[in-house]
Amino acid sequence: ADPLVAAVHRLLGHADQVRKLGVRANADTPDDARRAHRFGATGIGLCRTEHMFLGERRELVERLILADGPDELTAALDALLPLQRADFVGILAAMNGLPVTIRLLDPPLHEFLPPLAELTARVARAEALGRDPGRDATLLAAVRRMHEANPMLGLRGVRLGLVVPGLFAMQVRAVAEAAAQRIRAGGDPRPEIMVPLVGDVRELAAVRDEAERVLATVDGAPEIPIGTMIEVPRAALTAGEIAAEAHFFSFGTNDLTQTAWAFSRDDVEGSFFSTYLERGIFPVSPFETIDARGVGRLIRLAVAEGRAARPELTIGVCGEHGGDPDSVAFFAEAGLDYVSCSPYRVPIARLAAGRAAVEPTTGTSDSR
Ligand code: PEP
Ligand code: MG
């Protein structure tokens, strides 16, 4: 064996012994989950479900969006259910015996339709050739109807789940049925259900009520904790209320940074932050290393109020910061239970968590 590799493994083993922070991974597929496990992740902190609505399933999602009345909507959801169940069986099997936090659908539904420009061009071409644009015209009308000036601040996350009847219930059923199936096969599934973009406890309570009604109807399902992302400032500011309805919190620091700074995370590259960084106005992008004085204060406040309301509350982070060493030091100090990051960053997060345990004063570079 390569002595360097052996030394790295010894170092990681040492870090694992001293660290108090758990290290999970963000993974959406069984392959990613297995890779994360090989890198030492002890669970999945974020399984995004949006990719499960892409590719060959796009047509089913289109049916869902174009559904005319409750019967068509139910039929579209019924068609998606077995596919979602199979996705979850795969990921629960790959992480047998370890927690897998499955997040309910987050993005706006029109993201699953072809872009406006493409549809407009297709319809125009058909019309120019004297052909009936057919389905494309219907899709175009739907995309226009669903247009939002600020989709990131629009009908996504929990809002979507509360507006489209049965959507979250289908996903919750798929999780519960997948877990029941794994148990029948002798497995030890540990799914958790996470609600995105909650800003008010009443949103979470409504989803939780519906989810618990669904869970009660699935034979052989295990107990499934239901928790929430904390990724908008209002959720952090009302964390005490929200904790009353949540088994766990997970900070979505990508959105929390975006919303606290009022700056689009998708435009950060090449926009004014680059000038700030070049001119040394900021030492580092707040999307890379946690901004301890702003976003970090929201996190500390939410941890304190969340734990005061529910001492056994499990608290993690699943934004990109979960794999950034300086941010990991901050999360350790703030008293989080785990960080969750991309599979490839798991070893770095393990080392950073170990270092934070032996050198607790190592803060972020911007933690004045
Ligand atoms: C986040 O906002 O930090 C997060 C993990 O969710 P997503 O990146 O999917 O919005
Ligand atoms: Mg988010």
C-alpha cells in the first residue's frame, strides 16, 4: 500500500475519533450515496428529489402541470409514485442503517418544462409551416401562465407543495412505501423527510399534518422524522416556533446567504462580488465561506431558539458551506450536530471537524 495513502487514512481516522460534528453527504442517487459512504459519510444530509422529475419522466411532470381537474392530477401523481418509490428504495439500500434526509420537491414546476424561448420558437416554426403546433402550444400557454419575475422568490418549495394538491403526499407515500419494502427485505432504512423553503411555522404544520395522515396509512413503515430546512431569514428568526413542529433543522446556507444578502446565488460569479474580491473589499465570497457576522448570527439565533423550544432537536447544515473547512469550524463552534456536503468533500469536512474539536478557536476568516 502507498505510505502516503495510509498516512491520510490514519489522519482521517484520528479526526473521526476526536470530532463531535457528524459528516453526512448530499447525494441524490444510489451511486452517489455509495461513493459518499466510501469517503466516510455517515448518512445523507440532503437527497434532492428534483432530478427524479427529469429525463424520461419529464412527460409525466408535463401531465402533472397540464392536468385538467383533480382526476387528471391524481392520475399523473399515481404514475409518478412507483418511480419515486424505486428511487428511494435504491438510496435507502445504499445507506442501509444510516440516516437519509429526503427533501420534498423544491424548484418551481415550470423548470421542468422546456424554456419559454424554445417553446416560442417551436410554435412559431410549426405555424410558419402551416402545421398545428398541438402540444407545444399547450405547453407554451402553461409556461406563460406560470411565468414569475423572480422564480427564486416564487412558487417553489413548501409553497408549491401546499398549492399543488397531492404532490407532497405522493412523495411522502413513496418514502414510506420504500422504507416498508426495505424492512420486508431485511434492511434497516432510516429515512427522514425534509420540507424546503419554510418561512412560517404554519406552512410546516400544514405539510406535517398531511404527511402524518399519509404515513399512518402505510403498513410496515418505520417512524419517519419530519423536519425543515432553515434557509430564509424569517425561518431563522422564528426558529423557536418552527422547532415546535420540526424533529430536525437543516440550514440551507445557499438560500440563506442569498436571501440574507438579497443577492442572486445564480449570478454571483462574474457579478459585483468579483469586483469586491479583486479590490479586497471582501476577503472571500459569502457563498463560499460562511459570513459569520450576518448569516452566522441568524444561524446562532436559530440554534439557540430551536434548542430552547426542543432540546432534542437535531441540527445540521446542507448548503455548500458544509464542505468548506472555515465554515465547518464555524458550524462546530455554533453547536451543530452535523454538516452535509458533496461526496468528494467528505474527507475534507472530516478533517476540518477533527481540527475544530482540537483547536476550537479556529473561526472563519471573516468572523470579527
Ligand atoms: C440551500 O439552499 O443551501 C440548499 C441546500 O438547498 P438548494 O441548494 O437545493 O437550494
Ligand atoms: Mg435551498
